[in-house]
Amino acid sequence: MRLLRLSLVGLLLGLAFVRPAGAKVFDAASFTLPNGLTVVVVENHRAPVVTQMIWYRVGAADEVAGKSGLAHFLEHLMFKGTETAKAGEFSAVVAENGGTENAFTSRDYTGYWQTVAKDRLETVMRYEADRMQHIVLTDDVVYPERDVIVEERRQRIDANPSSQLDEAMMAALFQNHRYGVPIIGWQHEMEGLTTADALAFYRKWYGPDNAILVIGGDVTVDEVKPLVEKYYGPLVPVGVPAERVRVLEPPPTAARTVTLKSPQVAEPQWYRAYLLPHRKDLAEGDLEALQLLSEILGGSATSRLYKSLVVDQGLATSAGAYDRSDALDYPTFHLAAAPRQGVELATVEQAMQAEIDKLVQGGVTEEELRLAKDRLQASAVFARDEPSTGPHVIGAAMATGETLEHIQSWPERVEAVTVEQVNALLREFLKPERSVTGYLLPQEPS
Amino acid sequence: MRLLRLSLVGLLLGLAFVRPAGAKVFDAASFTLPNGLTVVVVENHRAPVVTQMIWYRVGAADEVAGKSGLAHFLEHLMFKGTETAKAGEFSAVVAENGGTENAFTSRDYTGYWQTVAKDRLETVMRYEADRMQHIVLTDDVVYPERDVIVEERRQRIDANPSSQLDEAMMAALFQNHRYGVPIIGWQHEMEGLTTADALAFYRKWYGPDNAILVIGGDVTVDEVKPLVEKYYGPLVPVGVPAERVRVLEPPPTAARTVTLKSPQVAEPQWYRAYLLPHRKDLAEGDLEALQLLSEILGGSATSRLYKSLVVDQGLATSAGAYDRSDALDYPTFHLAAAPRQGVELATVEQAMQAEIDKLVQGGVTEEELRLAKDRLQASAVFARDEPSTGPHVIGAAMATGETLEHIQSWPERVEAVTVEQVNALLREFLKPERSVTGYLLPQEPS
């Protein structure tokens, strides 16, 4: 399976989330076609390569009841050919030209990209524009691919207890919103997806007015614009609502736990997830405060949790924190720890809880915040070196409703966060009733 | 609020679920009108009264995402008048004639009933048939009533920690199916329900082909039939699908807990809910085996849990079990216990778990099963004395897909259950990963 998919599972397994980086980092410009396609060009002239990324403002959380996995299924089917291109032809052309490609489905967006030599941009653009509105799906292609995604689920989730636990934790954390449904889908629903389902989803959501095209690399706006107009210009808007309407969570009232025991588990693990308020209900700067809090608690070997549990107390082999501040709807905050051999999971939990309690009571310090800001801002500078980072960060942010200007001002917004803001935020959301705690345990022989 | 609604909350609070009772108990006959209305007449000549109950095969679990509470809201709005009857007129007529009435919304059905003197049947039938298809809803009536249901939610759920806990437990138990959504609705969604929502729901689900009319009491089929034909006969079928398609649960993988702390809690309580397989995946007799298991564990003061925890060990003031074998989709099995003052909740939990472990290992005995069968069958005989029980039991069962013949054969099916069947069932479903455990705790002053 050559397709990478971003998901909470990946994050739990340690895949780093790339921070948005600001105006001083990316040399980005944007324009919009008359059919509604948003185009962003991120110049980067370090190497004669170019990345084309197309982002659709639709993800797994836009699926309807009973059709889980459909967004990801369609992502697979986008490689199955169009009225003028055979199944697999686009991928073969990318490979023959020495390029790389990938695709991913998240809760909030679906994306496709290719990185090729600069002079092959027109080729990949022709294919990408073509499959935005002209795919052809027949049962003989769709149903074998359905077997592929079901098998993918078996390997990624069912054969992986930590992924199973994550799935159960998210289902417990979200009582109403579809963030509680796995991106890959519930198996029994995946098995019932049809060709008609895929085509209906495609026709509803895939079109220039619901997409963001990001071109990054050794190109200029003047070079890109005529190509974009030529290939994407003729596509027809699908009339997607400007705002994606999703259901809301009820106010959380009760702390929850989820315990998964499996013979496949060698070492126990401890996890916790906190639900934050809907992004629309957060104050200016709250998301940046959340990112800084993650950094302070878990971003490095000098962070609070690692220092306390791993270095000072010697209870854990790992202890960290991260956030999902990139959510269109509900951001979440996550903690994780693995006990050292011979240490009880309950001991590690108590030590983690003690750190949380200390944090809620005492708050973070000016010094911690300063260092965290420096580290985050250094990551933004670092992001410049990787040509695909800019398109990725910008695409993900714009696909979840941010403007280019907002992305550009990220370093300034991080800088503006105060100790009081971080402390107010953590006191508000690090409450037991906002949390689900997960225990991954070896199954004792019965 | 004079309307009674059946819900899990009620059951948790100790409201007894009325068992279906069999052929030897109810003298029931049925016929169907050409427009699809199923009519059941349950003769009972002990008193010159008659009960009319109309059951719609639609409940809260038929609502779509974002519209929770709509089935119950419509139930309220059914009292707001029709093209020919003023708001409240039907209720006033019932009261003026010395009758009683009520209505209820469950996950799977919605019902309305009146009990009146025998000679007033035609009057209430005229009104009930009228409001099946001719209600009139205007904003000036709908929105004040929406305030009423929101206030009802505040009183029933938000002011009641055990109801809040139940809500959170059900949301954790059901990861996909709408049994995880409260019947009364999530407040933020109730507040967004509109007149158009109510009318669309009404027009989709309320019609003779989606209803069961049960007439019980001092009447005969020959007396009832002309009246039914006169009043219900002219109604137009709405074309509801014969089978209600609802989403399925993924296989449960992880044991869950839910902890609710509130300053309103005086005494801690312990609860557990187990998810059973979908009713279609259960074997013949499994539901009756489940009912017998509830009886053995928790049906009386001589039942296992009460005897062990309350009488023998003196740890609890109550300890019981019950089932929701009446579900259209997923039956559930429930345990509950309250510690005696000074006893830790964890001690009670351990004692309950010890009883479950003993049960799973040793099974139930022939003697226990014999006594439980006798008690269930006695309850069926007892049900005869109450004129409204027959219509209620029959209506609820038929509204969840049972045939009259199947209801009639309940005593025989209970009698046929074997010890092996009960033990196989409990070993299959009393597994940690099928369960949610709930803790209701006083909030310590902070």
C-alpha cells in the first residue's frame, strides 16, 4: 500500500505533526480562478523540482451515518482512471518520470500530490485536473479495491492493539460528532460501500470550488498561472456550501476510560485525550496557546513530562504530549506514557496525573513559555528546508478554513501568547470530564 | 408535564419493565385495513372501560444526525391541534369525559393512549385518527413547546446526576448506533429543531401503514371494526419502508468506564451495561434466556445479587439486574448496586464482579432456572388484571417487529429455555469488552 494517510493513529505512533510556519518562511502568493479554485504558489528555488498538491475540503467527518470509510475509499478510487486515462496510468507516468506521489485522507480533508522535475509539472497537472471531474468507476474496478481497503483496515487497526485502543478512545471521546468514527471506517460499513456511494460522494464534493491547488518549488506565479488556467480553468463548480455543517458535541459531563487487553501487547501503555471546545468557541490565540502547552509538556527531552517521569523518577521509557490543533471542529490534547519494565501502569498514571495537577495548580512559567516559543519558531524556520513542507502546511490549513494571511501570521500569533492565556486555557480544559483515559494491557492467559 | 415517557432513565430509576405475556393471558385478535393499519383488539371485560393506544413504528433512533429529540418533540406537538381540532381540545375532551391519557417516546416507537368509558371510544378514536395525518403546526405554537422540552431536559437529565451518567454510559456503549443518543435529545440540537423539521418527520413516519392500533377492554372485534374503518379507513398510506434501516455497531474491543461526580450526589452508585449482539444475530430463545438471566440475578429478594451483596455480605443497600430485551436492534443487560453507608464503591464493585465471575465459571442451575421461569410466567398471569397492560405489551412488541403470534407464544418460549442456553449466552456476552461501567460519585468540595 503506497498511500500514506494522516490519522490520529499515525500521530499516536509518533509521526510528527508539521507545524504551520509563517510569512517569513514561505514565499506564498495566491489567486482564485473564476470557477472557484483557490491556487497557492509557494516559491522555493533550492532545487529544480516542483510539488503539486490538490486539497479537497472533504474528509471522513463529512461522511453520513452508515457510510464510514467512504472518503478514504474514494481516495483509492481516484487512481482508477478517467474518461481518457487508464487505471494506474497517472501513477505510472509519475514513476516513469522519476517523480513521487502520494495521497491521504484525514477527518477534514483529502489530498493528492506529486513531486516531479520542474519541466514535468504540466504533465502531472493535466492528469490531476482530469481526475477532478472525469473519473470512471465500474464495479469490476471498485469492488476489488474495496477488498484492498478492508485488508488495509485489518493490517492497520485490527492487527494493531494501540490502533484499536485509539479507535475506541475516539469513539468514547466524541459522543455525537463524527470525529468519533475512524477515518478508515468501521469494517462492516466499508464492506457495504458501493460504486454508487463513491460516485455520489465524488460528485458532491470534488470540484474546483471545493479544492485548493498548492504548487510549491522552483516555479513562479507567472509560470504557473497559464498552466492552471489551461487545465483547471475548464472545470465546472459543484456548488458546495461555503460552510461545512457538522453536528456538535454535547457538553462533556463524565470522565471516561477505555481498557484494551490483547495477547499482541508486549508492554503496557497509558494514554489520555482531552476534548477542547469547538474551534469557533475558542478565543483568539487559544490554538497557539495549546500548541505551546504541548511543547512545554511534551515537545522535547527537557519538557516537563519526559524530565519528570523518564529522567527524574525513572518510571517511564517515554512520556509526552501533543495536540491536534489542526481540527476543523474540535481540537484535542493528548498525553501518552509507557512504563519502564517492572513499573505498574497505575504508578505511571499517578505520576502523570500528579504532573497535570501541578500544572493546573501552578501553571506554566514565563521561562517555559519563552523556550517553547523559541522551539516552535525554530521549527518554522526549519520547515523552509523541505520543499514539500510549505505546500503541506498551507494546504492543510486552508482546507480547514484558514486564510493564507492567517497562516502567514502564525509566528506573530505564537509570540503574542501570554502565560496567563496558557494557564487559563489549561485550567479550563484539563478537566476530568473532558477526558478519556486509555489503558493498553497485555492479555493474561486465561 | 403530564406526559410519561419510557426511557432507560426510568428503568434505572427502578421503573419496572412490563414483561410480554402470552396467549393464555390476552384474548387478542387482529386485522389489517386496506391502508395498512394493523389493528389489534384485546378483550377484557372486567370493567366497562376501554383503552385506545396508537403506536407508530418510529422512535428517537430513527432521527438523523443533528436532529436529536425530534421524535419526542413531535410527540408533544401532536397535542397542538389539527385542521379541525383546536390545540388542547383532544386532551380537554378526554378529561371532561373522565378519561385519562398519555403519550411516550422510546428509541424504537412512539405511542399515544386514552382510557375512557366504553361508550366514549368513538369520540377518542375520531380525534386520534384525525391527528394521524392532519395536524397543523405554526411557529407560534412550535417554538414555545420547544422551550418546554428543553426545560423538561433540564429537569430530567441536567438536574439529575444518575440520568446524566446514564446518558454518558449509553453514549460510550454505542459507538455508532443512535441508541447512544438520548431520547430527549442533546440540548444544543433540541434548541435548533424547527417547525419544518417536525412536519417533515411527521409526514415521513406518521401514517396508517406505519402504525398499530390496539384497542383493549370491554369491547369485541365486531364492535370495534366498524368504528376503526369509519375513522382510520380514509387515511392515506405514507409508504414507509417495511424494514427500518439503521447503522450497526462495530464489534466491541475495549472495556469502558464512565465516572460522573456531582455535588448533587448524596450516595455513590455503581452501574454496568453490557451490549448484546444485534437481535438479528441472536439465536431462537436468546432473548428469553436473557430475561431469565435478569430474573435469576436480579429479579427478586432471593436473586443472586441481592442475596449475596445485600443479605449475606451486607455491603450494599441494593443490587440488581435487568435487561432491555425489547430493543428493535441491540438488547442490553444491566447491573446496578448501591453501597451501604461506609462501604467503598470499589468494594461493592469487587463483590459484583465476583458474582459475575462465579456466574461465568459456574453457570446458573436447573433450580434457579425453574424458579425464574415460574416467576416470569406468574407475572404474565398477573398482567391480565390490569386492562392497560395487554395493549401496552402487544403494542410495544408489534412496534418492534414482533407478530401477534410470536407475542402469544412467549410463555412457551420461556418454558423451552435450557440451562445450557442461558449459560452459553452469558459466557458469550458477559465479557469486559462488551461493557461500560458507570460510577456515580459525590463531588468533593474543591
